[in-house]
Amino acid sequence: MLLSVALVVTLLALFFARDVNRAAHNAIGPRRSEDRTFAALANNLIAQENQFDLHLAYLLAHGQTLERPVFAARLAQLNEQLPAWSTEAEQLRRPRIAHDLNDVIAMSTELRVDAYQALLANVARSLSLPWPPLASSSTLLADPAGTLISTSQQWSTMRTLLEHEPGIVRLNALTANSATYEASVGLARLTSSSSLALTRAIGIATVAVTPSPLPAPAGTLLMAPVGFMHVGVTVRNASYVEQPVVLHVSLSPVVGAVQSQTFSITLGPLRSYAFVAKLFSVHPGEHATLSIELGGAPAAAGMTKSKTYQVRMSPAGGG
């Protein structure tokens, strides 16, 4: 009887050991697949970050040879890449990977996105380039370059952990060339570049008067005998910078009250804007001076900030 019981116990133990072995073997398969899939996606994200870092480092080191619009465009192109990293990092959070590496890379990526955004904003601000406002998380980073360097170093200590897990995968390193350059060299080359230097320049591009003036010498507006005159002025910002401008248009008759209108706007880089004044009251036979004055920055080359016209209204009946 005891022999039978012992035999049953032995068989149960063998069956249990076999089931445990099968369960362990079956568990390794999914983990191996998950680890390899995670590694492929993580390394793809890391490759994007390293490529970004390479381009930014080059731009910081050689950007002084570019013109302001070209440099600003390349800086903006880099900035546009960052939001996609957050989306890809969030997708790596599930399923859970050994040593919580999926959470580590997701949180690290979010921090690096904030750091890069802050670093790019610092570059734009140093050159007075137009730039979108930062998210609150990015504005809290006092040392974005230091954050990028430290997160790269922290990742280096963890990226080999999956080599001893099912799948035996290796995660790539994160570079920090641009942050190292900014921390050691700074932005002096960029801020001292003549091609990147801020030079404000505006001007009056065109003046349009309705009804159309009759043929007359330059500087004279010979008008038909009407009761109202319409004035439109196009102003141009000739620099790559946001520029506040103020336009003052006045009509001063020889006899009677002065009519004036003032406009203000902030022009975007290399943008133009057409100001349309309200109707000026005039009467047949009137003589007046139309003055247009633009303020806000020095005059652009080949342009002027003021124009003056002698307005001569034809008498009633064309006499």
C-alpha cells in the first residue's frame, strides 16, 4: 500500500515538474518576442533622436554662415519633429518590459523633448528670431543642455539590461553632441555672425488713391471734383523679425480742419500689410497736403518711411 502511494506521489511530482517546465518554456517565447519588438521600436526612436542631435549640432556649429531666414527655417524644421517623439514614446509603455525599460525610455524621451524645445527657444531668442511660446514643462528647465547630457548618460547605464533577458537584444546609445557643444562653446558664433544679425528695416511699398488721380507732375494728386478720397498704404517689413509699426495718415487743407488717422500692427518677418484708411472728406477746388508717416524702425534700402503729396481738387464743372 505504501509502495503504491509513493509511486503515485512520484508520478504526480514528475507531471508537475513537466508542466512547470512547459509553462516556463511557453512564457519565454512571448517575452522573447516582446523584448525584440520593443528593441526594434526603441532603437528606431533613438535613431531619430540621434539624427536630430546630429543636425542640431551641425547647425549650432556652422549656422553663422547662413542667412537669417534660412537659419530660422532649419531651426523651425527641427522643432517640428519633436512632438512625434512623445507619441512614439507613449506607445512603448505597453506591454511591460523587464527592468521597466519601457517606462524609462518613455519618461526620458518626454524630458528630452522638453529640453530640446527649451534649447531651440534659447537659440531663437538669442538671435531675436520669431518663435512659438514654450509649453510650461519646457520653461521649467533652467539647464536644457545639462538635462540632455544627463539623460544620455543615465540611459547608457541601463540600455544593456535586456542582453540578459529572453531575446538577447541590445539597445542603442543616445547621443548629446548638440547639448555638449552648447554647454562648452555656447552661442557666441551665432550671435556674432553678421549674416544672422538683426537689422530692422521697414518702408512704404505702395500708396493707392481712389478715385484714380488725373495726370499730373510727380508729387501732385490731381483729383476729379468729388466729395470723398480713399487712401490705401502698403507697408513692408524688410527684415526677418517681428516688427511693430505705426502708420499716420493726415490730410491738411489750406483752409479747414486737419483729418488724420493712425494705425498700428506687428508685421511678421518679411511680411507686408495694406492699411486702408477711412474716407477723407474733400470738396471741389480744395487744396490740401496728404502726409504719410511710418514709424517703428529705420527705413529699408531703396524705400522711404514718409511720403507727401499736394492734393489739388478740380473745381466743380472741371473748370
